[in-house]
Amino acid sequence: MDSTHATGLSVAIFGGEAIAPHLDDVARLRMEVFRDWPYLYDGDMAYERDYLAAYARSPRSLFVLVFEDERVVGASTGLPLLDDTPAFRAPFAGGDVDAARVFYFGESVLLPECRGRGIGHAFFDAREVHARRLGYRWTAFCAVDRDDDDPRRPAGHRGNEAFWRKRGYRRQPEMTMQLPWEEPGQGEVIHPLTFWLRDWEEPA
């Protein structure tokens, strides 16, 4: 699929082995976008390549890339949950949601100057179509938990929770994982991330 928006941005979809040439582009975007609130991620390319290797190995993975001319300015990713690393599967152990029937949405990253043009919906649309075509019952993602009174929160910051709920996703407070990453000036910090799920067998 390849589509061009009136915004001057084009969206293209890559799967499986076809994502390999774009791994460094996604790594670069993750490090740039996630450095800001709420992730405060001080990343490095070596870690990024290791993290994204799961997507390169999965034959059912998906990259939704946004181009401005030849430059990649946005990316959204997904793969079957069982193809991801054990840390992402752990919150599903012993629960009612069968991890084998979950398609996991990774990051959605878009440069600030390209936001507000409907790309967020395009990211979800493409990944949901892909997951449903493969027969997955649930689509899921996780988001970092931050305190409302964290002094680092930018004034006027608006989260994505309302957008996610309108897309049919519900936060699962009992499904939380812990991931370490470096924060600027803080070193390695353990972060809680909570899953959001949509059950496609429930009425919209």
C-alpha cells in the first residue's frame, strides 16, 4: 500500500524482510521523538538495532513509514506478540488474553512539524487492517506511566488517551511491564508501562 496525502506526506507499508533497509530510519526517529516527554529516552543506535531486530526476524511484522520526499519523517510498527521479546509477553502470562492471538503495536513516532495532519489515524488503520487480515483477535500496545505531578511534564501537555479510547482501546491496569532505559542526566531508570487492548470480537 502506498498513499499520498494532501499534506505533502506519503505513507508506505513494508512487511517482513522488506523492513530491513528501514531499520536505521526507525531507530533514528525513536531516539529523536522519544527523547521528549513522556518517554525521556536517551537512546543509542546499538540498543535500537537490537530492539528492532525482532521486527526484522518476524515474517508477519509491519512498518508504516511516512515520507516527506525521500526522507522518513514518521514510523509506526507492529508484529505478532509471540514474535516479540519475553518482556512484552510477560503481562499476558496466566491471564484471560491468549498471547498467541495478540498483534502488538510498537511505536508510533512522527516529527513534530508533521503532526496534526491525520497521520495518527493512518498509523492505526494500517496496523489494524494488517492484524485483522492475519486473523488476530486482539490488537495491543503499551504506554509509559508517568505521575501527573511530575515536574518534568511540559505545561499544557495533552496525552493520547482520548484518541486511543476513540479507537476502541481500553487501558488494562493489571497488565503492566517494567523496562529499563537511560534518561537524560539520570542514567538507567526502570519504567512501568501499561497495556491497552482492543478486542475485535466485542461490538464496536
